[in-house]
Amino acid sequence: MHKVWHGMRMLLVSALLAVTGAHAGTSVVSGALRVDTVATGLDTPWSLAFLPDGRMLVTERPGRLRVVSADGQVSAPVRGVPAVHAVGQGGLLDVALSPDFARNGQIFLSFAQATAGGARTVVVRAVLDADALALSAVRPVFAQRDDPPGGHHFGSRLAFAPDGTLFITLGERSAYRDAAQDLASHLGKIVRVNPDGSIPADNPFVGRADVRPEIWSWGHRNVQGAAIDPRTGRLWTHEHGPQGGDELNQPAAGANHGWPVITYGREYVTGRAIGAGTTRADVRPPRHQWTPSIAPSGMAIYRGDLFPAWRHSVFVGSLKFGTLHRLQRDGERVLGEEVLLAGITRRIRDVREGPDGALMLLDESGGRVLRVVPAEAAPLGR
């Protein structure tokens, strides 16, 4: 796959200050970047979304939704959030605003839900009153058909396409990985639904009795990054490999992305190759892959003005190294990779672009919201 640039720039910062001593208002400058700690005190933050007034919605995996002000004040938990299966990697996961939020006030939440048989990934929509810290009119949008036991690989990223349809990423629940190749199962799939949960008429498998009509693409492992390219309107995702073979993908309608029969990943413990190789004519290859694994999470495709040289780059967080990875593209080709912010934290869970063009990160290990800006940018509130 594509080589990492030999000249990648490592922006080193003080780990002691950033990880153990940081508080709201703390800033660390290194080279051309400054990292501001916007908010602290969060418990395993998983996803971030911006309200039109600049406030943020932040999910905490144990099952709480918070409203965080631009100056870092963290609210009490929002009432009305459904009960979640906060076991292993499960819990309250992604949050996204309706494309028509200004009119309908709706948000969408994905989470792991306990069932009689085990657990499954579920998506609901609800009306948010951010001032009253309450949800109302909570309605189901999607529920994964499969509900095996275990606490791994729930996927759960949400991304709205320009036509208003909703992409939902679904993990294959680890021990059930072979189901990623079964088109009668939701495991290891990306599905596409309308905001009310109905099936778009142009989904690739509509009309086939042997395939779930929600399915958009298949052969995925555990997709924890999803974003729409603002230039093309197309979906980009990334997913975890088992021991190497993390993938950056541009999923296509009806495409098989290979897991677990075609993969760069290897078995844990033994290191043995998985499947039948790394390429096959009927499998859509990744646009980029990471071996060794970086454990990717969160994704933003940059379009702002604060970093004009980085416009259209894909930004991905690392849970393994706590680094931020910038992937430079030429259309659908990845030209190179730059690794940023080594030492800032141990686990970056989410990456978003803020309304002002700043890069916003969720530091899962430190329970913080971080803001990345050029070193000379004005501090928050000035």
C-alpha cells in the first residue's frame, strides 16, 4: 500500500502537562500548532457534534449525553437518553444532528442495547432541548438484526449523505466475523436508511429476497470512523484490523470490502495470516492501510480556513498511539501520511472540524475536549 512519507513531521509536546496536569484553559504549543484544553472531567467521551450556536454535544460511553459550552462548561446529563449496554466496547456511542436540525431539532444517537440474546447496535432519533437538557419524542430508526453475546465491535458511526440518507456502521462483533460475508446478516456491514428508518429505494440490494435491503456495503470488521467528502458527497470510512491491516475505505454501493477473507490483518497471538490474501478481483481494496495497527477512531475531512494547506485532507485519530494522522489525497488516492501530536494523550477517540475551522479532538484517556489551531491563533474567548 501507500508508503508513509519518510519526512513525516512529529509534533512533540509535553506529555506530563497534557495527560496528567491539564485543565480547561491549558494550552500547549509545539512548532506550528497549539492544542487548547477546552473542557475536562468527561467519562470516556466517544463522540462530538456541534450545535448551531457553537455548543457541543458529547457522548460518554457509560450512557450520558452532555452539552459543553464553547468556554468548556460541562452540563449535567441530558435527560431521556435510552438505557445502554455499557459493557466492554459497548455503551452510548455516536451522536449526529439531523440535516434539518434548525427546523426539527432532532439528533440521532447510536448505542449498544442489551437484548435477551446478547446485545446489538441501535440508532434512535429524538428532539433535543439543549437549554432544558432533555430529549423528547425518542423514536427507533434502526436496530441490528443480530444480537450475539459479547462486548466487542459495535461500530456505530453515523454520517448523513447530501441526499439526507443516513449511513450507519456496524461491527461484526469479533467472534462472529464470518457473518461479515453473509448478506442476510447485519454484522460487519454499512447500512443506509432514511431518517425515519425506511429503506431508500435506490439501495443496492433492494428487491433481493436473500439480502437485507438496508445494506450498502459489506465485508467490514469494526468501522469507527465515517465522514462525507464535501467535494464529492461520497462516504469515507476506516476500520480496525486485528493485528495490522487497519483500513481507510471509500465504500461503494453493493461492494464487498473483504473481511475476513481478504485482509492485511493477522491473527492475535499467533500472527498467522487471515483469509486468502490481501487482494481479490471482486473485493474493493482499501485506499490506505496501516500495518502495524494504529487503532483508528474518529474521522474528519477538512474543509476549513484555519489550515488552508490541509484542505481536503482526511484526519484520523489513533487509540493505540494517541496521535493524529493526516492523509493527503488526490481525489480517491492517498498520496502520503503525516503523524501529528505525539505525546498529547494516550487515546484520541473522535476528530471533528469545528465551526471556526479548528480541529476538535476527544481525548478518551484524559476525559477532555481538545482544540487544535495554528500557534498564532487567538485563544478561546478573545
